[in-house]
Amino acid sequence: MIRVILPAHLRTLARVTGEVTVDLEGPVTQGAVLDALEARYPVLRGTIRDHTTKRRRPFIRFFACEQDLSHALPDTPLPAAVATGKEPLLIVGAMAGG
């Protein structure tokens, strides 16, 4: 079980409260988690990553275990603590402005 924490606006869109969980078979990668998340909550398709390219949307960041994983390749394994459900994968809506 992989724990995922969504930003407030995506929780509202997905109609969930608190963290969500997804189950994966095989390697626990950022891409696999996002695939499972979008399969479970189809309304999130296109909000976190582009429909076609599957690249992370600007102003969306990924964190886990106090590490910024935003620039990691989608096939890079997530930290073991995330894979075992000890720590969540945080999807954060970045802030911009002056």
C-alpha cells in the first residue's frame, strides 16, 4: 500500500479527504504510483502530469522522505519507506509569485 498526500485543490477534485492509498504490483516508481492514482481517480488525469507526454505539470512537485523527487525520472524507484507505506509520497502544488 502506497500512501499519497494530494494538495487541497486535487483532494477537492477527487472528492477525498486526507491521504489516499494505492496498491501496486511490481516496482514502486513515481510513474507507477501516478498511473495507479489516475486509474483510481480518473478525474485527476491531466492535473498532475500532461495527458500525452506524462511529464509533470509546472507548479506540481513531488516529495518523500524529506527529498525533492520532482526531477526524478518516472521509472526511478521511490524510497523504500514510501514503497512499504511508512512514509507518504507528497504531491505539492508549488507557489509562485512575488
